[in-house]
Amino acid sequence: MKLDGIHHITAITGDAPRNVDFYARVLGLRMVKKTVNQDDPSVYHLFYGDEQGDPGLDLTFFEYPGAAPGRPGAGMVHRIVWRVASPEAIEFWAARLGSEGVEVRREDDRLLFADPEGLEHELRVDTSGDEPLIADHAEVPREHALQGFDGVRAYADDPNRSTGLLEDALGFERRDEGWEARGEHRGGFYVYDPAPEARGLQGAGSVHHVAWASSMDEHEEWRERALRGGARATPVIDRFYFRSIYFREPSGVLFEIATIGPGFAADEDPEHLGERLSLPPNFEHLRERVEQTLTPLPDTRQWRPGAVPSES
């Protein structure tokens, strides 16, 4: 049994329209599901991904309108690392982000920047050999598009506390400065950095959790492994688009193990993912109420290939 890399990463935003503009327009990701937080259906859960919404490039956000800025600290993911195809792609993103007023910095052959709420990202040239996960966008050539997650970096006071769970229970393997979860199709790394002195604060621009990918038939066994490794894992929760198990690893980061499938086409035509508010069957009775309270969002179809420019 091996986890198949990162399934998705979930963060928090206090401004969903600005979030959509940055991730769907500027970064060129596809909105693959517009739904609600199933633990708090009064707020959005937005999913950005590749053309199919595949695990491995699902960046998701809970919107809490007006949320105070977060601050990463011990026990929190502080950076999302993405794959791109080439040094030319790095140059493309340096220019595109710069033209949008986003401050970028180079560290060796990597490009670092933050979203409008301070969530840090890093782009690096892919050497994994995994299949690229790409979204089509009117202004981002496919050869320069983001290609999926490479990994995450987290803050920890004592990373050694997590070694047993990561290696013995979850099957992570030591790689360079951290660990890798590599399955049959994909891999993703997990690295600790020394924690800052200031206590972390969950809020806008902070990562809520990182999810690792499991096949459907191995999901229950991953829960048993986590329990045997000392984690306080939740029961399996059916999220309709996938099934989930949650627990905190010993350094404090909230982990999820999520199934590959059923997927986002469970209730939408794949050609029209994310174009309307999707509610799982157990939440459909709330539609009228939530549609009146959720923040109006930009129509992401305007940034898709072949979109007809709107009249001014």
C-alpha cells in the first residue's frame, strides 16, 4: 500500500471574488467545483484544478468573508510547491506575475511568490516523470501551465516526533530534505522547516489541511494504519466527490486521506465543471438559502480557451 501523492490542499480565503480572479485568471487553473463547506454549508468550498479535476492538482478554499489574515506557524503548511515543465515556464510566470503587480523572487532555479492574501507558492521545474496535470486557459500556453503539486513545506518545532507515523504507518520514504509519498501514479513531498517564534494563526491566506490520495479499496486500511501509528483518526466521512479521513500528525499539521474518486463529474458534465453551484444530495435542500447568502463570483468561463470577450 502506497499513498499516491497529494490529493488536494485546502486553504482559507476572506475574499472569494479576488481569490477566483487570482487562481482562475492569473494562475490559469480551472474552477472544477463550486460547492459549500460540508461542515459549514453557509460558506463556499471552491476547487481549482486541471481539466478533469484530477487529484494531484486540486487547490481548494473555504471562504469566510472578511476573515482576518492568517499567519503560518508551528504545525501549519506554509508553502505550496508546484511543478512546471521548463526554465522557460519559470520565465513566463515571472513575467506574468510581475505584470499583475505580484512580487516574485528567485531562489536558484525556483520562483517564489504569494497570493493576494499572503499564501506562499513556489514553482520548480518538474523532474518527477509523473503525468502533467494541466488546465486550459486563454492566456497561458499549455507548455507553461502549472502541472500539479510537487509538495508542501510545513513548520515544525520537532520534526522527529512525526517520523514514526510518516514512515511506519503512512509509508512515506526519506527523500533529500524530507519525505515523499509515492504511489503507482504520482508522488508528493513533505518537508519541515524550523518554525518561527510567533504562534501560527488560522485565517485568510493560510493552509487548513493537506490531503493525500488513496485508492477506494485501501481507504479503510489507511485509517487502521493511522490509528495503529497513534493518530486520532476520524471515521470515514463521505464527501460525495471523495471519501475522507482526518487526523493531525504529531507535528500538528492536519492531514486528510482522500479517495481517488468518485470525482467531480459525479453531478456535473465534465465539459461544464464549476459553472454552477453544486450541492451533494444531502445538501440540496439548502440550495435556496445558501444561494441567497453566498458571495457572487466572477464567471470563470471568460478565461477559458475560445471564450467570447464580453462587451464593455
